[in-house]
Amino acid sequence: MASLDTSKTNTSPTIITGTLLSTVFSGRWNEKLVKEADGAYFFDYDPVLFKHLINQLRYWSLNPLVTRVFSPPSGNQNEFISFVRCLKFAERFLSDTFSEKENSNVKIVDNQRLCVKIGEDQHCAYVTGTLLYFQGKHFIKLVTSLTKQIGFIGIRPANIPIQVKSTKTYLPISNTFGIDNNCLVIDGHCITMGTSWVTGCLSNTFVIELDCDARTMHIKRDQYYSQIDHGPIYELHLQALLDRLFHLHRLHFISCSHSTWLRPPFQLTHTSVRELGLINIEYSNEQCTVLTRSPLGIQCEVLYIHIKNRICILDLIQTMANLRFLQVECDENWTNQQSLETTDQLIEWLQSRISSKWMIARQNHRSSPVVLWIR
């Protein structure tokens, strides 16, 4: 903080060196002070927030055993939290992040790390927070029980009321992330899923991984299944989701319907995606051809894929002009596992057929994926 030394009565006030004020008057403050993303300097913050901060630090100095140092002022919770984070105070000194909404049938347990839905109400299950989720990565675990369908599950600002009705109608709110029966919400944008999620048993767990910096959200469902068919409708919904993820660079598909001939990534488009993961999906020669001609396949630089036969490797390398790294699992590879030969037949076969600019290696043993990369 800045301060003046007026202890000497016969001299003019002296600026104490090393303070913020001395830096400003030194003529070199442009070099010494770090600008924030919006171009503002540290001392541009609301003086009311400074006063609140100083009062709480003073109380802390008198009560050093206090575990929750900062309690956000009413009406300025999010601004104050942003201010405290800018000063690099540890998150553990902030006031409680989550609280239970009255009559929402939600209970916070396990030292505020687990949110459990305890009643049969299907309409609403969420927790509110004093913090807006605008930076960093967060994990939210929610257990639902005694319900066949789910209401809104996720996180949202605490200072904005929620109405227990359609998510699409009542939750176009920034910094809101979650899902309901047929809608996915990312930063307040609703994407209709078309059909409902259905529970597989009476007790189910959602784990939500929220990456605010990348503006992405990953939802892991335990004991849930979806009635969505991997057809044209599904592709449209997935494309709508990708359109919301502006800084997406890696796209990995965990599984795929066996009845879908084309397999992902279909005709999906995204200008910044450069890495595709297709390990758990077996590709035939025909499907590899479709992949290499797809928009994402054309721009792909890094590819993880599972193929039926070794010919697919040649097709991928020769057709995907931007490809520079390929990790491939080949079904034909399994026939060599029991072989007593010391040479790796698949690697030798590839070396005799592809350009010398490609390096080829395999991890540990012959059942491991083959890795190819440009020198």
C-alpha cells in the first residue's frame, strides 16, 4: 500500500520507498507495475473494496487462528473475490464457496466437497456459490437419488434467482454450467439434446469438470445411459456444442454406436481442432477413407486411432496432408503377440512402404500401439 511519512515536523512529507505511491511518483511506474488483461493497473480498484480488505486483514492480525479470512461484502461478492484473487491470496482463506439452496433437496456433505440430492423432487438440484467460475479448472460431484429424470444439475451465480421451470427458458445466465433432462448449459448458452437422459438405477453420480479458461465442460455419468441415437440429429447437436467451444484444440471420442457406419467425426467442423482421438472406435479401410476426407480429418495434425488392418496406416499417412503424429492400434497386430521372432514384422513392413521422413517406434511390447512421427 502507499503511505506518507509525516513524522518529521520540520520537513515536507517524505514518500516511503518501496511503496506503491513511491513507484507511481518515480516516473518509472510503467515499467514496474504489471497491467491486467483489461489494461488497468492494480490501484484502479474500487476504494470500497480496499477498505473492506484492510478491515478484514486487520481483524485477521488480531485473530491469527481464523481459517476464513475474507468474507465478501453484500452486493459486491464477485468483484471482491476477483480482487482477492488478483492479490494472490490462497483460496483457502476465502469464505465458503458453496451453500445449500433452501427447499432444493440438496445437501452439502464431505467438508463441502460433495453435493447430494436427498429428496424425490425432480425439478431442481443445484448448489449456489459466492464465487463466479470465470477462471481455472473446477470439479463438481453431484449424487442424485430416487428420481427417474433429472432437473437442472450444475453450478450458477448465487445472486441471481432461479425459477424451477425449463432450463432453456429461465437460465440464459453467464457463468452458469450444467444439464437438465434435455438441455446442456455452457456459460449460459442452452443446447437442446432432443431426448432425455434416463437413470439406470436409483442412485447415480455426475462428475462435472469445468475448465473456465478453455470454456469447456466435461460431464461423466456413472450408471446413466442416453436414449440419443448416433444419427443425423445427434450430429447436429454435437456440432452445436462444438460451435460454443471457441478454443477447442483436442477432440477425443470415447465410444460410438456400433450401428453407425460412418463413425465420428462424421462431417463435424471446427476451425481450431488439430488433434483427434479415436482409440476406442475400430475403423475399417472404408471408414478411414471417410475420415481422411472429412473437415476435421483434413486439418488433423495429431491422430490416435484404432484400425482393422495395416493398409489403413498407409492410407492415413498418404492422404492426410497435415498429419505429423500418428498413434495407431492395429487388429492385425494381435496375431504377432505369440510369435517368438525377435523382429517386429509390422514395423518392418511399414518401414519398407512409407517415406523415410517418418520415424516409427513401439512402446514396450508388440501389443502396444505403433507410433509414427515426422522427423
